[in-house]
Amino acid sequence: MKKILILIGMAFFIANESKAQNNQIDSLTFSTEKGLLIFEGYLNGVKTDFAFDTGAGVGVLNNTIIPNAKIEIKGTRKINDSQKKTAKLDNAKIANLKIGSYNFPDLTSVVADMPFLYCNKTYLLGGDIINLLNWMFDFQKNIVYFSKTPFAPQSNMRQMPFKIIGNRHFSNLVIQGTPLDSVLIDFGYAGNCTLDAEVKSTKQIIAKVSPDNIYQSKS
């Protein structure tokens, strides 16, 4: 009987310990001085700046980071970029990625020397890791909170439905009364909202907008 009680006690302790870890809320300071949300993380134990990017399906490394973090290159993969073009990139194996107290072992990111990442020696944190945690950003205090469990909604918050496709985040918008479906919500992009000029909904919006507020692009 005593052995049974001890086992039950141990199981209760383990269950509560696991629940406490799942409810843990970590926080880090972040910066927007470089145009993106950047906070501190670790790649294979090496402190690295992370850029938070909901528009990227996987993490992106650059060649300024790989030697210091002793990251191994293994094979290549084809990806479709935001311009619907196919690119062939190297695969990089990361033994451990750490944000706050959360560890993510055995990851695969891609290697691309994008000018911003290369010049700032920054790792692009993509949806493959972002989607494993819940996030809350305080832009007044420049603090990001993250947890395994969702944050309780507050009365002053507004809701925005979204869906995840290929680890990336999409929602619906209404511009000038015209509804747009599957709009990419991209925290890694600091420019203007971009629309496909050939789509019917875009033409409807352009007809209602002053030409001074429209910028033609080849993208």
C-alpha cells in the first residue's frame, strides 16, 4: 500500500511540474530600431539576434552566423519566395535553438545572405518555431512575452481570425470596402501593403484611392 501511495504521489508531482512548465511565461526586451522586431536568442549556445518573421515558413541563416555557431550544412531545398519564384537554398542543421527558457532541438533552417540579415548578423526566426509558442508584444515597454499556453484575452483587445498555411500566417482585410482573403501577415516586412495589380479586388480598391497614395511596383 505504501508503494502505491508513493507512486501516486510521484505521478501527482510530475503532472504538476509539467503543468507549471507549460504555464510558464518568459519575457525578453525587443527592439524595432532596425525596422523589424529583434530580440535575443541562442543558436547552439551562441548568443544571436533573432528577427521575428511571421512571413517566413522556416528560419533563415546567413554566412556570418554559421561559423561561430558551428552549424552544419546538409543538402539543399527548393523554396517559393514572395514573388512566386523558385530558389534553391542550402539546408542548415541546428542542434539547438533557445529563446528564453525554451529549447528547440534538431532544427533545419535555410541559408540565404539577405542584405539585412547579413549586415546585422541576424537570424530570421520563422513560423516553424513561432507557431510552437504563444506571443504577446508590449510596444510601450518593448517587452515580448511568450508561453506554451495562450494568453487570456482582455476586454480592450480586438479579435482577428487567421489561418496558417505552410507555417505562415494569413488573415482577411477590408480596404475601401473591398474584402481581401488570405492576406499574408508579415512581421518581417517593414514596407507598404502590397497588392497584385491584376487581381479584380485590387482594381476595385485602386478606383477608390487617390493616385498619390498608390506606388507602382514590379514585384
